[in-house]
Amino acid sequence: MKARDHFRAPAKLKLRDKDADRAPLEPGKDEEKARMEALSERIATLQTMLLAERKRKVLVVLQGIDTAGKDGAMRALFKGINPIGLRPVAFKAPTEAELERDYLWRVHREVPKAGEIAIFNRSHYEEVLVPLVHGTIKPAECKRRYAQIRDFERLLAETGTVIVKIFLHISRDEQRERLQARLDEPEKRWKFDPQDLKERELWNQYQKAYEDAIAATDADHAPWYVVPANSKPHRNVAVASLLLETLESMKLKWPEPAPELLKLQVR
């Protein structure tokens, strides 16, 4: 079974803690390195073909609760793939200039260009999830924004962008352990933000908001995949597998050279 079949979000999604431990693609410890190397090698070849074609684009959206592993998944991808044509984008709190414009303005600036793969670490979904959970927008405004996001993603798809959206699903206990590790381990302490503890108190609200967001914006041209991410090796293999299957589905080919090029000789 393909990763896309394992992880495609169901019509009636329910984010349960026990599902975060599922690991249908997890390799054994001895196989993990070889599995990731094989995935990276194939992705790198298809990525080069995408770059050579310079017509279509790929947008990978990574979403998840704090400590879900968005950074780790991106590091695993970049470790074995040629960074040429692969661009990470991390969305932080909007600047004053960004707040003066519509909430999709800064996102549209970062979408992939022809031949490129862009990976969003958080995304335009933050502009609905966080305000909704914190009560700064009302449900009616939330509904409007999801309609606008559907239109935005349809525009991207209709103009040559292949979209894959991945929600990294961890359990509440796993988040507690990862937050504690950020406090206990010196090399991780720089990542700790006291605000994460306040957001953790809103765990149930965020889970419900993610369920609603995924249900409202899942589409064949912009599908959502829910990846169990308590296991970091499984998370990495799953994300790499989803990217590889996405590239394979595009039926990429090396561009045909111009006839006059074939007549040239290097002397």
C-alpha cells in the first residue's frame, strides 16, 4: 500500500492520541538509514527532472502542534537531497508590514517558482487555527477564511503547483516528553518557549481546530495526509515517501533538447 493511501485524511477525521503511535512504514533500526538513503536518492533524481522541466512546482505544507517534528522532518529531507531547487520557508509571527495586508499576502510571495519544491514549516493555516483557538476571530470569519484558502490553493493547482499537505500527529504525552527534554537537555534548551506551555493548555481546542481545518480544506488537488509522528524514524520515512509518491505521480520526463543543440560538437 502506498503512503498516500495509508495517510490520506478521512472524511470524518478524529485526532486520537493512540493513533499517533501507529507506524505502518517504520523500518527497523538497521534499515532506517538505508531506507532514507534510497528515498532521498530517488527524490533527488525526480527533483532534478522537475528543475530541468521548469514548468510545474511542488508545495509541501507541514503542520502540527508544538514539538510535532516539523523541523526534524525538514532536516531529514535536506540531509540526503540536493538543496538546489528545494526551498524551506518558516512562517513566524507576521511583521507590521505583513499585518497591514491580507493574511495570504506573505504566503503568496513564498509559493514555489517553476521547477522548485517549497516546504512550508507552518503556513497560511496558522492564520485561522491560532486566532480561532484564542477567540480573536469568530466561527463565521473562520468559515470565510477556509473558503478563501480553498480558492487560493485551487489557484495554485490550476497554475501548475502540485500541493501536498501533511499534518504531523503526536499524542499529548509525547508532547509533554518533548517539552520536558527541551528543559532538561542543554543542546535543546534554546528551543524552549514558555508560551508553549500556555498553548499546551489549549490542547483539546487545537485538536478540534485541526480536525475542522483538515475537513474543510481537503481536496484531490490539495490533499491532506495525517502522519502518526510519535516515532521520529516513522515520521521521516512517511514524509519522504509522500514527497516521492507525489513526484512520481507527476510523470516527470527529461526535456527534449532543441534540434540545433544535437548538431553541436564540443571541440
